[in-house]
Amino acid sequence: MIRMSEKILQKPMKIFISHSAQDLAYVQPLVELFEDIGLTPENMFCSSVPGYNVPLDNNIYDYLMEQFQNYNLRVIFVLSENYYNSPVSLNEMGAAWVLHQKYTSVLIPQFDFKDVKGAIDQMRISIKLDSDKNELKARLNELKTKLVEEFGLSTSSSFQNIWERHRDEFVEKVSSTEIYWKCIRELREKNRPLGEWIFPLKMLIDVNPSSYDAMYMLGTIYAQMNDFDNAVNYLRMTVKLSKSDELKSKANAKLNDLGCIL
């Protein structure tokens, strides 16, 4: 009789990035970082990133179930308020817990350890994207070492140099994103004029083109400033590019308010 642990060992390894689509600004750079160490669509799944998502004509829930049934998963939980507001994400968390899958938690900026709940151990060491840069680099190195061992990836000296360069680029990208979000939070708290929001929001999109929340905010700000052309442009970009149905719906509603139907 084959035990559960033996069945798990017989399955091929795969990374499963469990996240909210609204956090793609942090998820996509993470996928790119994993690509840089040698992970591919054959051993990594991320529902919001083209090439790593659910194939055409598949039922999303059936496909997700197949991932848990057919692979020995290393689950990467990208935790945020958006994550805990997503029924799909919480179902993924529950499935990982029931099946005793290995996991690592990544906390996006402004989401704290005290906010971790559900099936994830609050006392378990996680990666905090807005922690001290040296600490973040060290934690990413630890994760890289685990993945290299589990997936049998390259460990050459040239690989290490490439890893360090891409790791540092990742840290700068998520750190820069947080700088501009912090600026926007301060503008909101101080009730500053809408015109002051435009620069940091545009910089967010420049730093990370997956900042669809920033696109939507720019569209609504331009609408309030009666700049019709820019409002429509950013709202249309949100509808076209965002993977979040909720964000698409909000942008479409704003377009309808402006008398513009996509």
C-alpha cells in the first residue's frame, strides 16, 4: 500500500503562485525572477501571467484542481488584503493546507505579519517585500537555494552572477513601486489636490507596467479634472490590460459615466 507521502514524491515538482489578480504589479516581477533561475511553463503555474496561466478552452476550476492532484507543488502565497478578499485565493490556500503542500509566503508592501491568517502559520518566517533591502535579498537567496535544490536547477558561478543581478533588479522594482504608493497614500491622507497625484501614478506605471490600479486611478482623476481624453485613455488601458474582473468592471462603469462605451 502506497502512503500519501510516497504518492507526493512520485509526482513531478511544480511552482504554484497563489495570488490575487489585483496584485499583479508584484506577482509578474516575481514570475520573471523565477524565470531567471530556470523555471518554465512546464514547472511553474501563475494564473495571471500569459504563458503560465490556464490554457485556452480549459475550465479554470478544473485546471486548478488538476494542479493539486497531478503535481508535487511548492506553493508561493503572495499575501495581501486583496488575497484575503478573494474566494478563489482562499480556496487555493485551503487546498494547499489539506494536501500538505510545501509553501512560502510573500507579503506585499503594507501587508504585515499580524495580518496573516487562515491556514497559513502566522509565526512562520515569510518574505516581506518592503523589508530592509539587505534582508529582502537574503530571504530571496534562501528561496532561490530551496528552488535550485528541489528543481535541480543550475548552480554554476556564472548562474550565481546572473541571479544576483536579476535579484537586485527585482528588489529595486518592488521598492520603487512602494515608494510611489507611499507617496499616494500621503497625498490621500493630506487631502492634496488631484493634480499632485498624476506624477507618482505615472511613475508607478513606468516602474511597473502591470500597475493597473494606478491606471484606473489616473483615469478617474483625469475624469474629475474634466480631462476627457486622458480619462478615457487610462480607463480603456485598464479594461484592456487588467486581469482583474472587478477592476475591469469599475473602469467600464466610469467609461459609461463619461458617455464612452468600449
